[in-house]
Amino acid sequence: MADLNICPLEELPPGTVKIVKDGELDIAVYNLGGELYALEDRCSHDDGPLCEGDFDPEEGFAVCPRHGAHIDIRTGNALTLPAYLPVDTFRVKLEAGIVKVEVPARAAARS
Ligand code: FES
């Protein structure tokens, strides 16, 4: 695993999301009330751009813009059809004020 730099924490206030596109791996980092969570920006139903749709920062789910599945941002679990498989999640950490995500080494090497 390696660290992928996302952004300074001040660029990701509560209730917002930051999407980082890095080759084939696209990751969205959400700030839900001060807690940070990272989700792959790829819906488990049909590879839709999951994190480019709306999300509910109070309930903590993303709404896939392609067919409307709700995905739990904290766990990656599918909450509503047509998605039923989980979406990949990633560990988020904060170092010296920079938000970072642990990713497979190949993805970080491209950043
Ligand atoms: S691609 Fe996300 S619900 Fe179909």
C-alpha cells in the first residue's frame, strides 16, 4: 500500500467531497461531519461515476447518477437496488494537514 495525496484538509470542509482521478483508479473522499471516508468513484452496479452524483452528508450515502442506487459512504455497502455488491473503500489519514488515502502501490506511483 502507498499514500495518495488528496488535498489540504481546509479544501475539504464538512459536507463536501473531493474526487481525485488517477489513471484507472478514481477515488472520492467525503467529509461527513468531520470524519473522512474514501470510496471508489465506480458504482458496483454498472461502473457508473458513483461519486459524481448527489450525496446525503447527514445519512452518509451517495446516490449513483446513472440508475439511482444508494451506497453507504462509510462502508461501501449497497443500500438500494439496482446495486447489490459493495463498492471499494480506502483508509483515509491526515498527515501535517494533508488528506491522504492508502491505495495499492501501483496507483500511488502514478500520482
Ligand atoms: S451504475 Fe450505479 S446504479 Fe447503475
